Amino acid sequence: MTYTGNNNIHNGMIFDRAFKKILTLSSKAVTNMINGLFNTNYDPDTTTISYHWTEHQADTTLRNTLADTILILNSKDAYHMEAQITEDQEIIFRVFSYGYGYADVNKESLPSDKASHFNFVLHFPTPCIIFLGDVSSKVPDKYNLQLDFGDQKIYTYTVPTVKLADISAQELNNRKMVILIPFHLLKLRKLMAKNRSHDTICSLKKLVETDILGSIETNQQLGNITSSDAHQLISLTKKLYSYLYETYTESEEVHDMIDQSLELESDELVLKMQALEEKLKELNIKTAEVDAANAKLETTQAKLGATQAELDSAQNKLGATQAELTSTQNKLGATQAELDSAQAKLSDAESEIARLKKELEQAKR
């Protein structure tokens, strides 16, 4: 954002910080916004986001340029978002300057045919200018910057614009860009300054209650943002509302409504934290039970191992005994054979003796 003079610098920094705040919400919420802004299709549950913040002193006056934010998704794809409150014809030069600065820092060197030389590539981030407030129809849908490289070629550097005031709350919800919804408070800023009628106050109340707070609640329920995101968006809405409309006593009812939403959101967060703590306690108890069961299992397995070793030893001994028994049986068989042979010989000898006795008796007669 660019702003001139002390008061404008202060005013711009409020929205600058608010814009930076929404970009540091959960990666899911920011990824959904990137998809909605640039028509991409990153997975909000797995995409990683890193940040390239820049801050420049434009000149020796009080003119500062802040807030240019470059987001790097999945460590490779860079997106440059410039948030703007009012019209600025010079913005295209600033976006190009920041884009070039990023490309220069992250330039890629490619090997060439000659080993001693390199070809360099400057990767510019994909840019987008977001006009947060109500701007005139003179603001184009895209800015074009002609880059004349002399005899080489003329290139056109194009930066699309997003006019947030022209995007309804429903469209923001459909595109999952709800983290930009707090800036819809700027829609009625000019009207409130000109006409603080009952109808205007009612419009402001509807804007806050239905479009902003209702959208935040709906997107939280749908899982497009986390509970923490919702709480921070409501808190941011309160801060911006206080800054824009705190001087209007007619709007105190709306202020109270935002406070009530914050209280309800805080209560819900407390309840969720308590529920998580209870689940954590249950998980710790179950983990302890599992650890105890594992310890018992290890003890049982150790005993089983020892028993198995004893069984193996007994089986080895039984095998040795069985071998000895077999050897003994073999020896017994051999002995039995010898005995049978001896008995056969004895029987033959007895028969021979009987025959001889018989012959002797016959000879005596």
C-alpha cells in the first residue's frame, strides 16, 4: 500500500497490517484464498506456504511503501499480492519493481554450451492488485506495462486487479476467499460519512451480521477455515469496525454484536480446547494401557523363549537317548543272534551225545 502524509501513513498502515494478518492465517485458509484469486487448484490440506516480505523507503519524504507480500507455495510457485485502498496510477510500476526484486534474488542459472558461461532466468511472481475499498469504474480490470527492449522486442507485463467491493459476500464464499470478508466494512464508509440515516445504519448492521459474521461462521462449519481463523477474523473485523465507525454513536449496537460474536467464538474455542484436553487424557490412559500390555507381552515372549529353549534342549537329549536306545537294541539283536547260534550248536551237540550214548549201549550188549 502507498500513502502520503502522517495521517495517511497511519491510516494506510492499519489496513496494511490487517491485510498482512489475514495472510498469516492457517495455510488452509490462505491456500483457499490463493485458489480463489488466481483460479488455481492447490490442495488446502497439504500445501505449504512461505513468505517473502518487503519494505521499501521510496524517497526522503514521508512517503512509504509497505505491505507487498509474496507467497511461495510448495517451495516453488510465487504469488505477489498488492493490497490497495485507493486508486493509484503508479501502482503498476511498484508491482513490477517488487516482482523484479524477487526475481533477481531468486534468479536461476542454467548451464550453456560453454562450460564457463551460464544462462540466467528471472522468474517473476504471479501478480495481483486487490483494491480493498470502493473505487471508481476508472480502475481497469488489469494494468499493462510495456517493456521496450530496443531491437529485441516489446513485452507486455500484465497485472490483473480485484475490486473487493464489487464482489458479493456470496461470491467470496463460493470462491472460498472469506478471509478477505472483514474488508467489506469499507463498502459503507463513504455512505456513512455522507448520510447516517436509519437505513444506512440498518445496512451496516446487515453487512456485519449477515455478510461478514455469517460468512465467517459458515466457512468455519464447512471446514474452509479453522476455528482459530474464525476467531482472528472476527477480532480483525472488530478492530477495523472500531477504526472506521467508532465515532458514530448510532452504530454502537453493531459494535456490541461483534463483541458478542467474539465472546461466543471464544467460548466455543474454550469448549473445543477442553474437549481436546479430555481426548488427550483418554489417549494418554490408553497409551499407558498399551505400554503395559506390551510390557506383559514382552515378558511372556521372554518366558516363552526360555521354555522353547528348554524344550529344544529336552528334545536334543531325547534324540541322543533315542540314538543310544537304538544302538543298544542293535547290540541286543546281535547278542540274541549269537545266543540263538550257540543254542543251535548246543542242541546239535546234545543230539550227537545222545547218539554216541546209544551206540555205546548197543556195543556193550
